Amino acid sequence: MEFKEKYELIFTAAIGGAYLLLFVLGEWIYRRFKVKGENTRKMVHVLGGGIALLCPVLIGDHRLIFLLCILFVVILIVSKKIKQLSSIHDIGRSSAGSYLFPIAVYFCFYIFTLTNNYLYFYLPVIVLAVSDPFAAYIGKKYPLGKYNFFDQGKTISGSLAFFVSAFISCCFLITVLTSASIINSIALAASVALYCAILEGMSTGGFDNLTIPLGAVAMLWLLH
């Protein structure tokens, strides 16, 4: 029995514990330092994506990831109902993003198990974890070129920030995880980054947490 298969239940529990600790950390920062929920939510989003990167290395059975994701969706729903985890829920707007994030992670992991290609997991998860909050930060700090999509305020500066950060991440991952030439890597990275930036600009209510990884996987499937 391989090392990963022998200990993957322990690894699953450890990853679940890491997420619980992340929730506790976010809540402590929110309450202790009076940090806005929007900021602690972004912190949990980024660090949660970082924890997810351990999944393909430590766990081989997608059903374990499915159980983890369902568990955390339930925790998030219940905490919302009983007015807890304000570090995630206190954002002053309606958003399904926190519930969709674990679903997106499972989807990417399942595609990884089907393809046995790390790119299908790491690329969409990193783009989601890094480019999405980076775009929101730049869009609010430098709100240039404002536009609305279904009454959801967006900015050209935010969309551009998303594209640039996603392009850099995609270039690096495609170069490291595939044998594609530099030209092909750049072309594929640009295609994925542009498509995901468009999806992010068109998504409302937190659904970009689902459309971004779905779009990244779709473009990889079509072009890679």
C-alpha cells in the first residue's frame, strides 16, 4: 500500500483541522483587531486556497474531499443561520461565494483524479484563490472604468488586475507542470486568464467562486 493511501484518512482529518483553525484565526482577527469582515473573508479565501493545494499530494480518493467539502458547506450554512463566523459572513451584501468555494475545490479535485494531471487542480484553484481577491482589492483601491453587470459594480482596473495576476500564475504553472513550449505556454495562459477575467466580470452574488474554476478547466480541456 502506498504511503498516501495508507495515511490519507489522517491527512484528510489534518486538512479539515487546518480549515477549522483558519476559521478560528479569521474570527479572532475580526473580533480582536476589529478588522472588517470583507478583509477577513479575503484572508480566509486566500489561505483556504493555500490549504487546498495540499489535497492532491496527500489524498487520492475524491470521496474524502467530497465529505470534507460537504462538511464545511454545512458549517458555513449553520454558522450563517446562528449568526456566527462573522469574519466570513459580515460583508454587507448577499453572496453565495463562501458556500461555492469548497464545491469548486471538489470539482477541480475530481477532474484531477480523472485526468491524473496536476494542472487541472492547481491552475484553477490558484487563480481562484489569488486573482479573485486581488482583483477585488485593486478594483476598490483604484476604481477606474466602473461598469455594472446585473447591478453588480465592477471596474476595468479590477478586471485588468485579475487578468494580469491570472496570466502570471498560469504561465508559471503551465511551464512547470507541462512540456509545452514557451510560446504555447504563453498562448494557453493568456487564453485561460482572459476567459476567467471575463467570467469574473460577468459573475454576481459570489458565483465567480464557481465560474472561474469551471472556466479555467474548460479552457484547459479545449486547448491543452
